[in-house]
Amino acid sequence: MELERWVIDLLENLVLTNLSPMKVYSPFWDHIRAPGSQNSFKYIEAATMSGHFKEVERVTTESNFYDAEKTKNFLMEAKLPDISFTTSYSNNMLREIEGYVQKANPGSAPYNIPLVVGQLLDDDCPEDFINGLILSVHSLLPIAAFWKSVRRVLRATRERGKPRRTCTQRSRYVVERMNSDLWDSVLNPDNKYRRKLIDQVVSRTALAESKSRGQVAAAIKAFMAPDLSHELIEFLEKIVFQNPTFSGSIDLETLLLETAFKVDVSRVMDYINRLDNFDGSDFGEIAVKAQLYEEAFAAFKKFNLNVQAVNVLLDNIQSIKRAVEFAFLVEEDAVWSLLANAQHEVGMVDDAIESFMRLKPA
């Protein structure tokens, strides 16, 4: 108890002298965070008076050892500025927002909830998170005051003019319309929302949940513009790998591979390994022409095109050792024959004879 009393006295003196108590007090937090609300309240009071509002938020969220009513009244009288939920969302700290709304006395400040929700919508926060946030505190809210504040927000929006769509809503609208002229307008370089809308379509939920082939086809056509090749490949990845409606589509897998060959060959091997519905012969030959010999071998091998595969090993990669290993793996006469000829050409006569002996009798 002597340590606790000393720390509290020190804290009060630091506040009176306008110094920051947090650097001194924080190391002692574990010692004084114990049943007995006076200690925790002193900490909250000191953090408030010294302007450490994030520390107020942390303690009221993490600690249960303070008088809720007394703390509520103190914080209301202190008229704290809103805790920055915008920064929290941008850093993907949704749990912090949840703690603020649920534990920072939501009933005592009914205007905070619609303001938080409005900002989260502006920041394109996922709708399911916003819905869950409201549901999680509904029993603590004075409904009349809450709706009064919501109406105030809506009225202010109307006074500013026609309610604007969030970026998420705009991107969904464009996707659902399937209109080429609208897509051209949205993707016009002069459109100030162009970058945000592209990012929404590529990285968020505008098409991730779509089950409409028409919507996907219209979006793909729009993204075929020369300056959007990298965005197209990101978009196709989302559709092919994350949307079960379109997984396994021959057309989409083919387009994804074609796009990778054009704009980012570093992805080709990964796609060959992960995709199953493309023409292995065609893309193997494309890979050979692009001098992507390992990718070519992988494509041929995946579709059991063993003659083409061993030719890549012998002619392009020029590894007889790997060709021998491959021949033992597939045990195919045509492969052994090609290997034997290659061994003979480089003077590996004994090995060539052994390879010829692996051929099955006619």
C-alpha cells in the first residue's frame, strides 16, 4: 500500500506541474491495478488532465477496477474530444473501435454512435462490422436520443445536397449496372474517383461475392484497357481463387495466365501449379517462346505431356541428369528413346545403351 500511495501522490504532483505522468506512472500500473477503484480512477483522472486521451481509452477498455458511474460523470464533465476511430480503422484496429463504442459509456454520449458509424461508412468499413457494432450496444443506448442524433446527421447531409454514395456503394453500382459506357466514364483518367473505384473493385467486395457472369464479363472487358493490366491480374486472382462461383472456369484461368505472361511473368509458375483448367500444351509452348523453361516443363509435366516435358529438359534446360530422373518417374518408351539419343550425342554411350534397354519389347 505504501508503494501505491507514493505513486498516486507522485502522479498528482506531476499533473499539477503540467508534466506528463504517463511515462512515470505506466511502469507502476501492474502494482496499482487491483480491486479498489480509487487507484484506477486516479490514473484515468490524471491521463485526462494531462491530455493522454488514448490512455483514457485504453484503461477504461482494459480495466474493470474503477467506479463506472463516477468515471462516466467525470469524463462527461471533462468533455473529451472524440477518440480517433478514423485512425483506428485505417490501421485495421477494429477491436479498438469496438472497445470504444461498447465500453466508453455509449449510453451517456448518444451522438458518438452515429458519428462513428458515419465515419466508418465514409472509410468503406465492412458493413457486417458496422451492423455488429450497433447490435452489440443496442441495449445500452437510449433509443429516442439515438434516433434524434441520427436524424440530425441525415438532415445535415440533405442540407449539403444529394446524399453521396460511399466508394463501396459506387463500385457496387457500377458493377451491377454492367454498362460499358458507365465503365468507360468511371475509368476515365479525368474521373477524380477513378483510383478509389479501381481499388474497390480489385481489392474489396464489389465483385468478390458476385455470382453474375454478366457482371464479371463486363468488368473484365472494362479492365482490358492497356493501362490497367496490373489491376486486371489482381482482379482476376480474386475471382478465380476466392469466388467459388467462378473457380474452375477455363476462360478465366486462361485469361489469368495470358495476362500474367504479358504483365508479370513472376506469377506464371504459381498459376501453373494452382490452376487446373487450362491448355497445358498451349501454355507450355508459350512459356518456351518466352524462355520460361521451368514454367514450360511444369505445364507439360502437369498434364502428362511427357515427350514435350523431356524435350524442355534436354533442349532448353539442358540437364541430362534431370531428364534421367524424369524418365524413371514416367517410365514411357518415347521418353527413354529421346533420352538415349541425347546421351549418345554427348558421348555417354554406356548410359545411352542402358536407356535403350529400358524400352519395352515391341
